[in-house]
Amino acid sequence: MLAGGAIAAGNAAIGRSAHAFGSDAIKIGVVGCGRRGIRAALEALNTGAKNSVSRDAPGERIKSGRDSASGHFNGRVELVAMADAFNDNLHRAYRTIKGHHTGCVQSGLPRHCGLDGFRGVMNSDADVVILATPPAFRPAHFEAAIDAGKHVFMEKPVAADFEGVRRVMAAGRKAEEKGLAVQVGFQRRHDQRYQETIAQLRGGIIDDVLMTRAYCNTSQVSLPRRRASESELEYQIRNWSAFDWLGGDLFVEHHVQNLDVINWLMDAHPEEASGQGGQTAFASLAQSRSDDQGLSGDADLFHQQMVEFTYAGGAKLLSQSRRSKGCWNKVGEFALCAGGSADIAGAKIYDRSNKLIWKSDAVSTKGSGWQVQQDNFFAALRQGKCPNETASAAESTMTALLGRIASQRGQSVTWDEATKCQESHVRVESLVMT
């Protein structure tokens, strides 16, 4: 575990500073109004969409949420505050959310623009804050939310560097002390098929785990050239996934979801990582620039990485992450055990002769897993439960960071070395938009 003690991921009773909402209205605020922030807000509002079904968002299928335990609709959820670095994002998000849930958006909704706009959401009467900015901003925003006494849903990963993970861990401990719920966007942990499959493997249906595989091989993401009207900082924040300091790189921002599944299965983090990687996808678009805030203008992340992780006891995880066009794509997690193998994402388990011996009968949540996660989160709040997923999320983020530095160095790096690493990117609190 990370130093500083574990934080329970279960449903402990809410402390003195919080309460069971029951059928009362729950007020939410959103920090980060890009695509994921919009969808998370819609999913949160869906959990309280009584007697109505939200229209699908453009290009997305979003279902109205129900209490996962009782099957009944939850009480009302209202959007009371929004924040984003850019006004066009705020305007687009407001129109989209209001179009889907007209009666659930507070009249005269405050919309706070700028890098310090998140403070307006923290000062609002929101009960729950959704944090969906680029990962580099997550630690500062999470700290502010907990200090303000807000329950938090935050996207993964929880940070883009090692110092950020340590800040999140400290804030997570404070959240536990204050009785505040924290959920992180690892939606696979709320998928019944994943839950059943991992329970079977942990129960020894095919004996001990010897080796696992995790893949996040997808197509290339385009990187536009900077417009003349954009500052370097604005350009990089708008295209954050291409810049290491903002997103942590593709291995951390994207592949962390799959690494989290393996940590969950192993009920542990890896002890060591050895890796390699390279950069091709954005190389032709990288533009050598710099500005007075010390930001390089190069798209500086690796786009193909292979890492071998070693867990205590010797079990291995072979991990692939890549974003390139015209290549073989695969996303998923697999396990090889002494008595057979498992397709974890497919919820199927085979014996040593490759005969199917178990499969989950649960309905797949593919495409709606985010909604199931929000259903569970808001149901827990209404029932007086206090989930806190900070520890496992921080550990999985640290696992991804361990793999990143191993691949960047082309060396073996231990968990202890990674947790003591002083690497820290730009301190976001010092940034000024020009």
C-alpha cells in the first residue's frame, strides 16, 4: 500500500459532517465542462430523473438511473454550479445539460470561467462536486473540495505525477475524517460481470494466478496546430491528452483503467516494473515552442509502451498501451492460472484444455458502466453510506506512473523507488491564462 495508511473503499457509515440524503434533493456542481464533465453531469442528474428518461446525448447512450438496490428512482438531483477554464466549454455544457434536464438546472445557474473558476463551485451550496478537468488539476481541486466539505466524484487518473498522488492520498484521508464520500471513475469496479469474474478467480476456481495481460491498444488521436489567437497554455490545456504534464501520458491517462483491474484481481500493487516505449503518433505535429511559464510546445508523450510488472510472489503482468492508426487494436484484461485461463472483460473462465467452465450470466454494462457507477454512488449517499475509493484509485494511478517511468527510462524501477520519486510537473496553482 502507499505510505500513510489505507482508506477503506467500502460503505462505512457517514460521519458527523454528512447525512443520509434519503429522498431529499442532492445538489451537484461540475468542475471541468468538456465531454467527460458533461456526461458525468448528465449521469448524475439521471439518477434523480423521476418519471422521465433523459434523451440520449449526441453520440452517446445515457440511461436514466435507478437505485441499484431497490430498483426505484432516487430523489431529485439539481445542477447548481459549473466551472471551466474556457467560456465556450461552459456555454456548450450548459446548453447540452439544460437540453436534457431542463427542470434540474438551477435558475440563473452560476458559471465560473477561468483557471480559478473552480473556487466558485466550492463556494456554492453543491453537496457533490464532479471533478472532470485534465488530471494535472485533480489534486488541487480535490483538496479544495474536501476542505469545502463536498462529496466528490472525480475522474481517473487522480493525478499526473507522483507528488499529485501523494496530495490526493492526504486529501482522501481528510475526507474519511470528515465523513465525505469519494468515488473515482474506475467504472469496471461497478460492473457485475467484472465483480463475479474476479470473485471466481480469487476463490481459486482455476488455482493461483501466474500471469496476467492488460491491453489498451487503440487508434491514433489527432493533434491540431495552435491557432494564432491561442496562448501556449490555452493550446495545451485544450489538447491536454497530448502533453505529459497535463494528462500523465497515454499510459497513465488511458491504460490506468486496465491496470486497476489487475490490481483489483491481485488485491495488491506490483513491486517492480520493466519497460520500453517510443513516440511516433504526434511526432510530425510537434512544434518546438516555449513560453514565459516554462511550457514546452512539444507533444512530449510516448504513444507505444510495453511494460512487465512483477507482483509479490512472482506473478507477472504483461501490459501494452498504444495509440496508432492502421494497427491491431485490443482493450481488455486476461489471466493465466495454474488450472486454466480467464477472459476477465469477457467474464469467461476456461480450464487447461481451453474448455469453458464458467461464465457470468449478468447483463453487460458495456456503454453504460459510467451510469451504473453514478447510480451506485448516489444510492449510497441516499442510504447514509460513505464509499471512499481514494486509496485504490491512488494505488492504480501510482502503478501507471511506475510503468510510465520504467518505459521512459527503459529500465527496471521498483515500487519503493516510485513512491519516493520527487518528480513533479508544473504547479497548476501558479499558472496564469494570458
